[in-house]
Amino acid sequence: MHICDLTTLYIDGGEGGVNTYLREKARYFAHCRDVRRHTIIVPGAHDTQRSLFGSTLYTLRSPRFFYNPHHRILTRYTAIKRLLTLLKPDLVEVDCCYVLGQWAVAAMGTRRVPLVGFYHTHLPSLYARPLTQHFGHTVAHVIESGARCYLAYCLQPLDKVLVASQAMYEQVVKHTDKQVMHVSLGVNLDLFAPQTPRGTRSHGHRPTVLYVGRLSQEKDLDILFEAFTLLNRQGQYQLHIVGDGPLRPQTERFVQSTPYTWYAGLIPYGIRLAELYAAADVLALPSRTETFGLTILEALASGLPVVAVDQGGPATLLQPGVGALARPGDPVDFAAKLAHILSDKPPAQACRNYVAHHFSWHTTFHQLLGIYHTLLNEND
């Protein structure tokens, strides 16, 4: 079969959860007999075509998104139509936060193929929650209602909607009549693994809190910064920050004004990133808008416990014994949970075993291919 991924959430020249998903998907499909061809169409700075583990990745020159200039948004329907008409995929997968489903249907014309949507981003909370801080609950409620109507429109042409966590399943199934299925994401267990024995730390070593992710408003970096400031009043710790985004200037100012903090910039998905995970002591993920939380799996696979918030994907992903969940938006509780984990760290092997037993990309894509085959058989 020929599978086409069409998404506007890919970050050209950057890193993100969708980038990881597509990269690992291409790597898996390269050794999969069922997939004859795999094409990926995403936004980029320029029109390009290149190979990704045997899949073909097309970037279409696209404008930057005003809300987050590190993202670009697909606007060239004609170019998308040309590619879909030329490539003739058997099934198209789109992200659910944009009108790509409608575009795919229109582009394919009378040649109807199954259309799958993956719910990578929960727009109602992503955009409505920040507005609460600036304009109050009434305006935020109006925006959230509008976002739900928009999402209903985006979901309308889809044959099936996929969500990565049980928390998102419960959110989406209430607002659509489409069939919704839970397909958990995975982690590359070969790349992310414990590397530094915990017993070799030198005397006086400051335990390391690690943040990996976009530097943007929805990631609640202000909660992390305040929590680390509180944490350092209780003991001696250090904070390492990895990522890039519109809040980079604020992040750099915080690092410059706060002792024992370090900003590494954007570290590409690969060996260097895996080394940073393995060298840290705890991963901090303060965001309240995570639909899943791939960095949680990457950290745990590296033997690193995690402190996240009790909301969204992390609420069902992170289990007792491998980390802790803090109250959403509460830096005091977040600092307390960090201190607790750092003083009584779960064994690295326990963290590793948890993801090894419950999450893998093989399981993810095996389940995904089963869904694809069912839809293709129904379409015959």
C-alpha cells in the first residue's frame, strides 16, 4: 500500500513531537513489507524533496504562523492537489487541527481513498487557556467554543480519528460522531537508554533538572522557572534547558539572571540528546496542554524519572513509581514534587522497564497498519 502523511505540524529545521512521529514512522516503514511506498507532505522554508529512511519527504514553501513563528502553515492547496494527484496514495493521514482533510478530499476528486486523522494538538485548551489570563473566562469560553466548532469542521471528512492518550480520547469522543481510537505513541529504545551509572556522581554534584521541548507559551515555562527558583532555596540543584521557540529571549534572560542554569539551545533528535537525558536526574514537564508527552517516554527509557502535571496526556501516561504529577499551574507543588523525586529517585531500571513493557514504536505502527488495512478493505 502507498501511505501519505499530510500535516502542517511538522517543524522544518526544528524538532517536535510530530517530527519524531514521522521520523520513526518512516524508519519503521522502511522494513515493512505491507508498505510499498510512504510519502510525507509538510510545510517548509523552501520547496524540497528528500529521502527519509526510504520514504519521500516533500516540503512546500509556506508562511510562518503568526502565533508561533517557528511553525509554518500549509496554504498552497494547488501544490498539495498536484502532489496527491501525481502520487495517487491508497490512504491519507492528516493532522486534525487544520483543514487538510477537506483539502485531501477535494484534491482526490472522484478517487475516494480512506482518510485518517491523528489528533496531535488539542486546540481548545491550547488557545483558550492563555486568553483566560489576559481577557478573563468569558472571552476564553467564547474562543474555546469557536475552537470546538472549528475542530468539528476539520474532523467532518475523516473516516477515523486517532488519539494518543486516554485523556484525549475522553475529550474528543464527546465532541464528534466519528469513530475515535486510542493509538499510543512509542519511544526508540535503542537510542534512549541509561548510560551513566548513578553511583559514579562526584561528591557535591548538583542534581540536574532537565527540560526538553519548545520554548513557547503553551509549555508553561514560567511555572518551571518559578519552581526551580523555589527548589534552589531548599537545596543545591541545576537546571538544563533544551529547545527553541518564541520564548527563547525570555529563557536566555532567566538563565543569565539565575545561577546554576544552562541553556543548550536546540539539540536535534539523536545521540547527543539521548546523552543529555541519561546524564540528568529528573525531567520536568510543566505544560498543561500535552496531548501525550513523548519526552516523558524518552526520559523514562533513559532511566530518568519525570515530574509532569496532572492534566492531559501525562495524567494517564505517568504512573507511580517512575515519577510524580503536580497540580496544574502550581509552581509550589511542582517544586515540591521535584524535590521529592530528587530525594528518593526511582531506580533507573524501573523507569526503563516501564516504557519497555508498555510503549514501543513497533507496537504503535503495528496497530496503525491494522487500522489502515481495515479501512482499505472497507473501501474496496
